[in-house]
Amino acid sequence: MIASSWDAYFYAAKHIRKHIGAHKLSSRLLPDHLETMYRKMQEAGASAATAHQVHRTIRAALNEAVKRGYLAKNPALIAKAPKVEEKEVEPFARDEIAKLFGVALESRNACRWIIAISLGMRQGETLGLRWSDIDFDEGTIKVNIQRPRPKWAHGCGDTCGRKHGGHCPQRVNLRKETKKPKSRAGERPIGLPQPLLDQLKIHAAEQATERERAGGLWQDGDWLFTNEVGQPLNHRTDLKHWKDLLAAAGVRDARLHDVRHTAATVLLELGVTQRAAEHVMGWSNPSMAKRYQHVNGKVLGMVADKVGESLWEKPKKSRRKRRKKAN
């Protein structure tokens, strides 16, 4: 599984180097060369999505080459990209959200899931939250940093016999523990609903009890969500807890990222302006609304009601004509 944009570019560059790395920009690089690369990748077992990622990467790189005068035209703009049939994400319905909230409130770190579902924060953003990011007086939470998934390497000099670096007893994380969001839009304050603000105060009291219980074992990093000794939550463990929550709530299986689609669709249902939705969701590109906000039955019903109110007059109350009786 690709863990970050950097990984996506890294693996795309490996494919590009393998298939067309011998071509010089000054030579005649044709759309056919790119289409042949995509076909060979898929014949070797790569998915259409991976081939499409390679297409996007080479297209962006060659666009830059054109800007700098190394190429007259970008062949990637002509080459046919591999078709990727995106599976339509089904946001959680209101009854499913209620079930998830109900089970979450009975578990540890309940706010972790309530924040994800109601505010649509990315996993790395939520796990990177600190108590200093919350302003209880203003009722806001600030996204400043995120915790990327670790990228493990062997720390044993390849002597442990394990294939993957993540399984090495002396594994080393090649990534920093935290990083800034990749766009300015990602750094944002978000208003907190009052029920969530109240729940965060309960969470603070519960964490204080855990800190007292752990004593000298507690590792104070000001993290909002931690394990029982104050360490920030591991991404894999966090994902397991999500799957456990779905099972306990009796809700269909879904990716953790699908709650981001849910939060975005709720904003659409509420009639929140796109500009405000972009801010809450941390989108740097307005086109992301089309990807994350889904026109469901509730939205269609709201549109129908507004059209009905606009085009059809409300029925007038019947008036009884009073006849004057002749004296």
C-alpha cells in the first residue's frame, strides 16, 4: 500500500526510469513510447491505477520540461492514459453514524472517531493533534502538523533474516515523526460542535487518570490521542481499532478514509458553501469537492423541495363566500 505522495512519486519514477529512462529529452519522445510503457507495466502485473499514477507523474514532469524550454510539446498530453474505474464511495448514513458514535463513546479514545466522522480529518492529521491545538474558549481545533506513516528500514545491517524492514527487531524509521501538511490549505482552524467540545473535556479527564495510573512510565508528548503510557498511536493499531469499531457497531466494512467522504457529504447536505467546506476539509483544489461530496438521496430531496417551493405556489386557503341574507 502506498503510504504517501512521496512514495507514489518514488515508485512512479522507478517505472519511468525502467521503461523510458534511456530516452533523452532532446530526442523524439513520442506518445507511443508512453503508451507502450503503460501496457508493459500492466502486462507485468501492475494495476491500472499504478499505471495511471505513472502517467500523471510523467505528465507533470514533462510539463515542467516544456516550461523550461527542454521540450516543444508534452507527449503525455497526447498519450492515452490507462483507464481506471473508480469505485464509488458510499458515505455512511445517519443511522450508521449514530451506531458508530454509540459504540465509540463506550471505548477508549472515543473522540478520535468522533473527530474523524464529524470533521473529516485525515488519519495523519488526527494522530498528530496535541492538546495545545485545542482552544476551549474559542471552541476551535487547529491542524498544524500530521504524523506520517513510518517507513521502516533494517537497523541490523540485514543480519536478522527478515525480509521487510518493519519486521526487523532493530528497525529504524526513515521518516520524521511529524511533518507540516503538504499544502497551506491543510493548516487550518476548525470550529468544534458543542457536543464534541464537551466530549473532549471528558477525554482530558480520562487521560489525566491514565497519566496518574502510569506514573513514571508516562511519556508526556502533549498528544491528544495516546496509548496507556502516553505514546502517540501507531497507524496500524489505529486502523485495527477502526475495524474493531465497525464490527462492534454492526456497520458494513469500510476504509478509514471513507469517513472523510462522509464528513464532506454531510457538509453538502447541510448546505454549507463550497468555500467553507474547502476550509473545513483542508482542500487545496476546489475540484476535490466533486470527488468527496456525494449527491445522495437526502441532497436530491432537498433540491426537489427547493424547486417545489420556488416554482409552485402554495395552495391558498379556501374562503367561504358569505351571502347576505335578504331582510
